[in-house]
Amino acid sequence: MNLIKSTTVAAMLIASSANLMAQEVTFTLGGETTSKLVKQSKLENFSLGGNSYFITSYMESATMTYYVESYSDNGTAGMQGKLDVPVGVFNNSYGIDGVVGFGDQVYVLVEHLHKDAGKNTLSIRPVEGSGKVSSTDTELMVMTFEKMMNSGFYESSVSPDKNTLLISGQLPYVKDQQAKVKLALFDKSLKSIVSTEITLPGEDTKNKQLAVRVANDGSVYVIKRSMNKIGEIVLAAYQVDMKAGTAKEYAIDLTAPSYIYTYETAISDNNELIVAGTYYNRTTVTVGEKKAAGIFYFTNKNKSEKLMTNFPLDTPVDNLTARKILVNGNTIYLAAEQFKEERLDPPASAAGTSAAFDYHYNLIHKNEYVIGIDAEGKRKFELNIPKNFTARDIDHQYVSAYFISNGKFTMVYNDERQKFTTESYHASLIPSVVQINNDGLMTPGVPFIDKIKLPYDHVLYTSKHVQTADGQINFLLGKNETSKFVKVSIK
């Protein structure tokens, strides 16, 4: 059993120009696990059955690999390590296609490519409490193919309430034909609810990506991203009638010379699809960084009509990247960050060696922006929080966490120590909590310092976060290749 220790600090935050409200932040430490730090890795976090799961995915030996760390809500360490399935043999292989938290169980999705049979089969296997992937296998979907390099693609989505699983299968590309997509919904017992196959309008292209979303009421959405002839992003959303096997298309378009720069998707409380992000204005001559000129917003209002708006930013912003959409009553928050990834070329001395392909990256994180949008897609406010950091290869400490907590947009991020204290302090980064209400009033940041400062030589991995309740967020602290659980409560 891991020992838990807790300290509490109360900070005064400005709640309005006339009123002050005491903000109590509780900082609770828990157990430790072994972590995996890999450049170009991706993170996925979720809460399920009173446990927090932190999934790191990365390429290893040309195979997508998944590493899991989990904790109970009281901070006791649970499963940790790489998730494995037998890989089979050449032309009859198995691989993990994703990890999902669904119902009250963690599962891996396993893709089985069998060349001789011409079948691409997706199945699901539960992960045991020890972190071992069970051999119990439930088939979810099958696609047929002729060539291994054109065997189709699977995607998945879990509803916000974690009661419904959506699987999509993008069938192999066929020249001069329309794109076909298989879709299936499953309940918590893995029983099939409904399945169908749809055809997307227009001739299929290879330069497309499909993503899917499922709402709590079973509404199914497909988001298609492709490129036009001049290399600009083109988006379309499809609202699927699973029983009829039809799809209503919504073009998410802007008027030239404005084009989509970055975007995120979300499901509203009314089970509608939201797509919002940044756009930029294309000119014949581009100098310096690409500047986001404004914000676009789309939703299938009442699941019957297209609502599409856009508005300019106060000032164009370099590299403004959409991070997350959050809905709080009649206000939609778009969190965005000035972010840039720079690939560093290996030195000339590496030519002819494996190091010539071992690229490193500068990951540049600058100011945070929070844009408030009303239910009709109109601008309510635009706020920014200054920061400026550059990381080499690993940037878990600089990717901020965004939540709705205590009725407010809440952001937890790392900031520079000298902003809060001139005294000697062992950490160069100090985490801070900022909250914004639906009117755009932002409170001063509450720093994790003094009584709630981090353990020695640890940094808060703000990218590794799970909200388990209103006002409660679980994070991982990092030190070398170990993680420590920390629960942050905001009242």
C-alpha cells in the first residue's frame, strides 16, 4: 500500500471587480510507476471505474507500441508497462490498433491482417488488472482486401459517458469510385447495437483522413479531412443515420483567401458535433511564420441545420494551434496555443549511418489563447496567457491541461519560477491554475509553491491529466523515467 500525504493552501482570487472569493487548492501525492519517455510519442488519458489511465503510444521496430500507467483515485499504483499481443508471422500478423476505456473495462483493439484469406479483422481484448492483455478475443468488424498495402483503415470512438463504442472501417481505396465506410455500434457488453455501410459523396481520393465521433445518444459523425489542389485543408462532416445507412453532408468551408489552419472536434451536451479552430489568410507572398487571422466555428445545430461562423482575432497570431474545445452551458471555449515543431537535421558527420535518420526536434510552446464563443457561433471574448518555452524532443511539461471545473474554464500549466518568487527554489517551473468564467473574467493564477510545491527534482507533466470529478484533476509528476501520482482538488 502506498502512503498518501496531503497539504492544503488557500489563495485569494479575484472573482469580480467588486467581490473576492477564497480558492482552496489541495495537493495530494500518491504512488509511483515506471514511465516511458519517447520522442514523437502521443498521449491519451482517461478515467474509468475509479482509476486513472495514462497511455503513451510510440513507434518501436516499425510497430505502434502502447505503454500504460494507472492509479486508483487514492493514488495507489496499478498496471504499468507495455501492452503486448502475439504478433504472428509475416502476412498473417497481429498488432494493437488502439486502447479504449469503455464501460468499466480497459480494452485493446487488435488488427489481424491475413494476406492469404484477404481479410483485415478488428477484434477487442480486455486488459487484466496486472496489465496483461487477455487472450479472450471478440470480433468487431471485417474488411476484405486484395493488397496488403491497401487493406483499409480502422478508427474508433467512445461516447463521453463511456457506454457506447463506435468502430469505423474505411474500406480499401478503389480508383474512380466513391469512398465506402463500414460503421458499427456496441454496448457495454460488446453486443452489436446496429451496423451499416455508407458511401461518401464524390470520387474517393487517397489524400484523405477520416475521424469518427459518437455521442451519448448514439449519434454518429464522420469527419473527413482532405487537401485541395493548392494544398489547403478541406473539411466535411457527415451525420450518419445508422438504420437507414445514409449520411447527411456538411461542408465546413471558408471563403478564399481564408483557409483552415488547425482544428479540433467535440460533442456538445445536446449530442451535436462541434468543429472549431483557427484560419489564416493565404497571400501570394508569405514571409515568416503562418499567422492565424481568426476563428471558425461549426455545429449541426439541433442535428438538422448547418451553423457556420467565423470572426477575426484581435491581432493575427503566429502558429496558433487549436488544442481543445470545451462546452460550459451557453459558452463554448476554444483553447489554443502558439506552437511550432522544428525538425533538426543530423550533423554532416552522421551521413551514411543510422544516426542520419535519428531526427531531433525543438518543440516551441508560446502564449496560450482562450476564445469564448456563444451558442450562435459569435465571439464573446479573447484572452491570452503569456509563456515562452522550448523543449528538445520531450515536452510533456509544456502541454497545458484544460477542463471545466466549478463552472469555469480551468487551465493548469507550468510557468517560470521568477514570476512568483525571487527566493531560491529547486524547481525552474512552477505549475499554476487559471480560471475563466463565461463572461470572460480571468482570475490571477494560483501557483503551486510554498506549502504545495512539488517534490524535489520533479516536474508536473501537465499533458498527463485526467479529470475524475468536478474540481478534481489527477496528474503525473515526472522524474527521469518514473512517474508519481498527484491529485489536485480545486474548491
